[in-house]
Amino acid sequence: MRVDVSPDKLKATLAVDPGDEQLPWPDESDIRRMAAEAGVTFGFTPSPDHPSGSGIHPREPIVVARGIEPGPGAPGWIEYPFEQSPVQKDAEATAELLHIRNVRTGDVVARIHPPEPGTAGRGVDGSEIPGAAGRPARCIAGENTRCVPDRPETIVATADGHARIAPDGSVEVQTVFRVNGDAGVLTGNIDFVGAVIITGDIKSDYAVRAGTSIEVHGSVGDALLTAGGDVVIREGFVGTGKGIIRAGGNVTVQQVHYQTIEADRDVEIRREAIAATIRASGRIIAPRAVIVGGRLEAGEEIEVLNLGNGEETPVMAQVGVRQRLLDRVTQLEQERAVTEKQLQDVRAAVYKLVRRQLDAGSLPPDQLQVLERLKTLQDGIPAVIDRIDRQTAVIQEALKNTLACRIRAHGIVAANALLEINGVRKLVQAAVREVLFVEKSGRIEQLAA
């Protein structure tokens, strides 16, 4: 007879060799002696009685000692700072589900936490058996994201947009958010740092805000639209006068009824504007549109088909907003100075914490979190300064063109239309056709278009 130890050292068994069947069954001291000869020092089980009453020794080994199995460590995991929701096929929302997760360039979108070590076990020979570490988590930097070079476990956004977990497990940022259908009661207000595309309408009393552009395939009611770039409405912007569009770029719309449009660049009207207020730092482009009532204000030029309809609905067309543009440049310069000061302060704070980390070898967890937030802010501020510079450049270019301000009509300018160019006003006494109005030496001159 002999005691064998399993290869994993978790079990010792008593086996009967061929030819030993007639030997007397060993008592506990005999079993312990054979176990000691096999190197067993831990986990003895109570000494087994003879397993059969007939005296015939068993053919199967009998366990005489058991070790403690090691435990596996907890697996690694991924932390997503942005709010999670069910994985979407792409950055789209239907009328039943709208979930936007805004992130800015430099924001942390994923942190990969390491697995925990396993719990050690013990072999029947008294040795320690290490536990297997947990399975590491895997996260891939997808579109518009990257791993931080000195912190490979951290993934950050490289663009402003919608953060999501892709079907392949990667984390990505999409710069366009698409709403399939209408924006209204089932979607609520929309606020997105990138571009927004709405395939239906925007209903009254709702707001859509986009960091870049807004594109609406349908119409817009008494809604508020705010975009850092262009706004395109394929159909009409029609309501009771409560609707407003504010764009940092151009605005393009088929028709406007009673609403307000404000653009830092040009406004294009393709069909008509009725009792609308339209302001453009650049041009109002409406060569095929009829303008009835309301107010047009442009920095450079107003171009229409027909302007006014006589006495029924007065209309005013004003070109030349030099002072307003100068005021806006001053405002942007002040914003830039404040932002630059903020960047200097953030850089100084980052340097101070990094210096402290190098001197001490580490930072407390709360200071590490502060350092991470400051680095993210430091990465994002230059983009803010760049946006201010681009807006300033657009306005300065518009200022160059204020001397060439004009109002052009390819059709008719009706009587009682009020014109203003560079602060000089003229009331049209009788309807005129195919005409160009310019300002010279404090007077508005009428030329053939």
C-alpha cells in the first residue's frame, strides 16, 4: 500500500498495490506514516475504516488528506465616466429613446481597472498554492478617442461629441447626433456639443442646441435653435413669432413667417419671408424670394427679388452694422483675455501638482483626481481660444466689406419700403424695379441693378 499526492497537491489518496490485497487494513498511525513518507503534512481527513465489511481491499484510491483550493481574483473592469445606456447601433435616436452623452475633447471616456490577485490556497504538503489573477478587462480606443501615452489605462476623447460603447466593445465619440423623426414631446429638448441632424420637424416650444451645425429635413415651428456653425432647414420656419434661430455660421431656409433669424455670417432665403426679423453679419441672400413686412439687417448686402408690398405691411431693410461688429470684436477680445488667463492658471496648477508628485513619489487619491481634471481642462482650453479667434476673423472680414454695403432688388421695391445704408435712411416714395441702392457721401443713390 502507498499514499499518492495529486499533481495539483490538493489531494492525497491511499492506494492498494497489486499483491497487497491480503495485507491487513492500515490503522490511522500507519496511514499517517505513509502520508508523511509521501510529503503530506496538511489537511488529514479522519482515518477511514475498511470500506467493505468482507475484508476485500478496495480497488479505487481513498482520500486521506485534502488541501485548500486557491480562489480566483476578481476580473478587471472598465469605468465609463459618461452615463451608460443600452448600446445603440449608431449615434441615432428614435422618438422613443433619446440619450445624448456629451463629451469634450480631452474628457476621459474610459478607465481600465486591473484585475485583482487570486486568493492563495494550501497543498497537502503545506505549500502555498497561488490563486489565479482575475481576467483583465479589454477596452479598445475607437473613433475619435485615444489612449493617454503616460496612462495607457485611460482613454480620452479627441473630438467633441456623443460618447458610446460600440458593438465591438470599443469606446468611441461620434461628432454627429441623428434624430430619426421629429424633435418634440417624445424627445424633449436637445443639447449636443457636435452636429445635430433631424429627419423630421422641430415642434413648437422645444429647443435644439448644437455645438456645430443643425440640419432639419422638415420644418420648424415656434422653437429655439442655437448652433455654433450653420443651420439648414429644408422646409419652412413658420410660427407665431416666438421662434428664434441663432447661428455662428450661415442659415439657409425655404421660407420664414413671423420668426427671428440671427446669423454671424449669411442668411439665405429661397422662397419668401413674411413679417420676419432677419439679422446677418454678412449678407442676406434672397434673389428669388419675396419679402413682405418685417425687418432685414445685414452687415454687407441685402439681395432680394421683391421687397415690400406697399402700404399694407411696412418693411425695413438695413445694411451696414459696423458699430455692432466693432462692439462684438471688443467682446471677443475680452473673452479671449479671460480664457488665456484661465489657461495660465491651469498650467501653473498642473505644474505645481506634477512637481509635488515627482518630489514625493505619489499623490493622494483626491489630488490625483484634481490633477486629472486639470489636465483635461488644459487640453480643452486651446480649442476654446481657437473658436474665439475664428469668430473674430469672420467679423473682421465682415468689417472690411462695410464700405461696399448695398441693397439689390431683381424685381420690385414697393412704395413705403424703408431703407438704411451705413446709417443713412431713405423712404421709397414710388415702386421701382430692378434697382441697386448704395450710400455715397451721406446719401443713398439709386442705380440700375
